[in-house]
Amino acid sequence: MPFSAAHLLLTTWPSLPSLPEMYTAGEATTPTAADHEFLAAHPDCVLYNGHGPTEASIGLAEHLVEVRNTAPPIGPPFAGVRLRLLDADRRPVPVGTVGQICAEGQCVTDG
């Protein structure tokens, strides 16, 4: 689900006795203190930050959100997916430079 929906759910402190994992995608995952408080009180429930634009069908990468991390990375790509960070001319950018994520692999749609 988008993180904004997950955030609203977690801040209501729902009774979720059988929810071992939550995956967010579709927007930036930016957990607040309230989200981390819920997760700390429910150690059997973990939160993943997923990344997957529309053209990737479902997802490309995921990262386990660590305690108190308010800006988790998207994580490594799934098997069969290659991610590259490119400039406007589709050349690789140096580490730490802003660029566009380019995805290649079996989960990217045609076109």
C-alpha cells in the first residue's frame, strides 16, 4: 500500500495479531516516530520500503525499514532486475549524484 495509507493505519494502533509484514510502495516511505513506536511495540511486524513504478508491474526492489530510519533506501533490486541511475542523456551518474532510475529485466513491461 502507499506509505501514507500505512502511516494512517499504524497511527491508529490497530489490533493486527497476525500481520508479520507490511510493504509500502508508490510513494516515498518516510516513517515518523509514531510509526516506529507501533513497530517497536509489535516486534513480530516489520515494514518494508518497496520501489516499483507502474511500468514495472509490481515492484523492483525492497528494503527492510530499520528502527528510527526516517528515510529508508529502496534497497537492492529483485532477482532478474537491474537498476541503474542515469542522467538526462542516459549515462551513468557518479555515486551521490541525482539521476533517474532506469530499470531493466523481466518485470518491466514492453514499451
